[in-house]
Amino acid sequence: MESLPRRQQEVLQATVRHYVDTVEPVGSHILVRRFGLPASPATVRSAMGALEQRGLLTQPHTSAGRIPSQLGYRLYVDQLLPSPGAAALQLERELAGISLQWAALDDLLQHLARRLADLTGLLSLISRPRRPRPHLQEVRLVVSSDRLLVFLVQGAALTTSLNLRLPGGSSDQMPLLERWTNEQLRNRPAGRIAWERLPAQLGASGGLLRQALESHAQLGRAGDFDGVVAAGLGGLLGQPEFSRTSSLLPLVQLVESGPQQVLATPGNGQTAEGAGSIWIGTEHPHTALGQCSVVQAPYRTADGSRGQVALVGPMRMAYATARSAVDSVALILQRLLS
């Protein structure tokens, strides 16, 4: 996103700060008075109009002031984020003195999750470290009577097998299906298979193989996040955006049934894998988080296992503090577990 003129940057920063603090739309007179902007209310009002035309501010009511839009928060996070506040720096100093004095890893994760939630008033999530699952490299298909043995090669020392019922009259298709599948695995990234390109003559046997592979992968992903520690869900009840049960319910259900879905893989314009991410509103792939923001950072242990630290709250959050706090917890976990 292109940079804004300096005046518009100042006005957007001030609008975000005011809305985070007060949950109130703001007009030009208040911005000038509260933040000492070096401009007249008329000049600030003109800048607010320009920001609204760019889609960075919005007016909840025709007679009200303006508030940041999702796009406005995104530009603020990417280009205008200030230094973290005193609370985040205090947490960093506190964490620097932590040692492995905990009886179990879960005790450490619970403590850190509670500190994150207490500091920010947001929902904190920390996933237990897991080794990354290797990608599927090769498939071997072996016909045995009316059964199809599927060998999944994921590395030199990692092979698993599936035992499927062979569709009638399809045994002759197995060499061709095996060859087509392995060509897909060699020519596409991360072990992905473009099933929509499956030759028509392999429809029945290919459909069976696809269903088996996808079921196997889904079971594996479920095991990847057999533990996510959460704290601070009750604190979200105090946020005006979640004052209605209908707005909080999807988030509660997600955290209870599948908290791993909050910890999304970076993408959609986010930072690269291995770096922290900030998802704002509908940027997050899960619809239950469409009115939320998720600030997350990865950590890694000595054996290569990985975990994630995240904060979840309304789009109206103190992003600098949230990002600094999440980064601090991820760094201390990586130091203690490496």
C-alpha cells in the first residue's frame, strides 16, 4: 500500500489512538485539541475526508465522527505502528528473569498465557511445540487380491501405509494412477496434488485415493495441535465489541472446539513463515474471526518442534503493545526450550 502524505499519517494515527482509547468516533476539533496536531480543524477535517475516500476511515453514522476501517488498521500496522508502551516493556523485563523452574511445560505455558491476558485484556493462546509434519514425497500402489495397499513415503525413514478396498475392475489402472500421482508430487510444492486435473479414465480409482489421502492428512493435522493453552476469554466480555452474546459466541465456540484454527498459517499479505503475523478482520481465514484481530508469533525448540503464541481481540486493539508482548513470550519460550 502506498505511503500517505504526512498530514494524513498524523490524522490516521491520532484517529486510531483515540478510538482504541475511547471506542468513540472522533471529529477534527477533538483530534486537534487532544493530540496537539499542528493544523487547524478545517485542515484536519480535509485530511479525514481524504482518508475516508481512500477507505481508511469510515463514518458509523452520517452525523458522527469517523473511526478506522479494517483497511485503515492494516495501513496503521504496516506503516505507522509506534514503539510499544511501558506495559509491554515491563513484561519483557519480567520475562528476562524467568528460568526453567516449572515442574512441567504446561505450567510454564499456563503462566505465560495468563500474563499475556492480564497485560492486554485480550484472549491469549499458546500452542504446545510440535515437530513439523513432513510433506508427502511419493506414493506406491500395490494390488493384493481385492485390496489396495497405499504406501506413503514422507522421507527416507518415514513411510506409512493404508489398506483400501479396491474398486472392481480398476486394478489395471493402478500403474497409471501411481505414475500420475507421483508426477504431481514432484512438480507441485509442499506435496500438493491437483486432483481437478485427474484424467477422466482414472475417476473411480483416483477418487478413492484422493479420499484416503485427505482423510489421512486430516487425522494428522488434528494430532498436530493436541494442545493449545488459552487464557483471558473472560476478559473479552469487557470489550464493547463483544457485549452481545451473538458477537462473542462464534469466537467462544471456535476456542472451545478448535483453537488450533486461530493459529493460522501466514499468508494473504502477511509476513513469511517463521515471522510474526497480524491478521485484521476478514484477512483471517476463519469466518468466526471476521470482526477480530489476531497477533501471533512462532517459537522453535532445540529439536525443531514449533509452536505459536497469539493474542485475539477486537480490531480496536493496541497493536504495538500486543505485538511486542507476543514477540517477548515467543522469544522467552524459544530461549528456554532451545
